[in-house]
Amino acid sequence: MKIARFNGGKIGIVTGDRIVDVTAICGVDTAEWPPVGMNRVIANFATLRPKIEAALKTAPSEALSSVRLETPIPWPHKLLAMPSNFRDHAAEMKTNGFGIAGSLPADEAGFFMKSNGSLIGPADTIVIPDRPGRTFHHECEMATIIGTGGNDISVDKALDHVFGYACLMDITMRGAGERVMRKSFDTFCPVGPWITTADEVGAPDDIDMKLWVNGELRQHAVANQMIVGIREQIETCSAVTRLEPGDIIASGTMAGVGPLVPGDTVEIEIARVGRMKLGVTSRVAAART
């Protein structure tokens, strides 16, 4: 099942090129603050799913192209991320001088946190801030969405705690400064275009991950090339902090990172999960719109 958030916080089920509004069935108030409706949908999905599936048989739908898709979980309790989680990326960071001296791969470093305020959706635009002399890179990643929370989740039970997966781009300012700050500018974490539930995706090990800039393939890898796999990511994170429904874990990226500049278009595809394309602009140009 593909679960989307659209048109001001509505909840929808994507079927082919159509979307069905199940906001009322899910009991979501689109005007609530903070916007945690999707978090509750995930937490209560075992109860909601039969009602949603029954509604899909008769509920009206509208063209997916006629709605504005939004980031599925705008207010996760935690947005966690794995650093240097592909060996080819770790090597290119060292070779090209992109990284910080002494930085460690994910199996030694653990995880870091990225600001929830950096989250945007597939209809939004990545905004490059005015930081003379700094470069800004794309990173192709897969988002694991937690469904059932817990502490100290073992590797063999980890996938039981996964609600689904989404595409994620970790936009990064290179150079000196804390990693969290350099990755937390507004718009620096596109996630979407929806959440594909774990049962539809299956085992995540062989998932193909790709990213293009202006139609040029920049990044391509398979999930089983990760240093710390999806199961181990959940074990690592839950050993430190309790995972909650709707928490997002970003997988880390593979080799091929490179610059994004205003005017670019960046596209990501995660096999069996989804595909989305976003434009890139400058802060000055964004302020004019």
C-alpha cells in the first residue's frame, strides 16, 4: 500500500495514477498543530487498515497529477541518519576532501540527527542558502519508517518494527562545521513521494537506489552494499534511543555525490518504493516567489 500526504495534510492511498482520500476514515484533522496525523495513522495502522481497504472498493478517487503531494511525515519524533554507510562513498569523501578529518564509517560512528525542519515533499523546491565559498551536495538515500516502537530491538526482529520505506535526499553543505548544522538547512531533506508499506516492498536487501541530476545518473547502488544494513540500523538506533511510530532512519549514501546549484533538477528512485523529482533554487530567487 502506498500512503501519501497531500493538499494540506490529507491522507491518501495511491493506486496507479489515482489517489483516494482516506483522511476521515483515519480520523486525521488537517488543521491540527503540530501536524502529527500521519504518526497516528502509522501507530494505529493495524486497526485502520481493514477500514481503509474496505473504503478503497467504493470511495471516489482523483488523478494523482491533480493533487499536491507533501512530505509524508512532517513531524517525526526523530529523524536519524547513518554517516558514511557505503564504503565507496567513504573512499570518495577521503579522496576528494569532502569529509571531516577523522570521520568514521557508520559501523564505528553510529548515527547522527538531522533537523525535522529540513523536511520537504516532492512538490517542493530545494533552496540553496547564500554561503559564499561553500558547495552543496546531493545524497541518495532510503528512508526507513518505523511502525512499532521500542528499545534494544534485535537484528532478527528489526523488520517487524518497520512500517514502510520512502525516497530521501540528504542535502549537505560541505566543509567545516557540525554535521548536523550542515545538513539541517530548511529544504535539505526531501522525503516522499509517499510511504510504501513494508509488506509491499518485501526484504530491503536487494533494493536498487538511483539519483540523477539534470538527467545524468550520478549515484547508483544496491541496499546490500551498505556497511550497516537496514536491520542493523534499527538495532543501532534503538540501543540508544526509543524508536517511535513515524520515526525516520536515513540509510546513508553511496559514491557519486556531487554539487547542486540553482536551476538544477534532481531525481531519485528507490526500486519498489517510489520516484520523485525536485527543482533547485537559490534563497534569493525563492524569496521572490
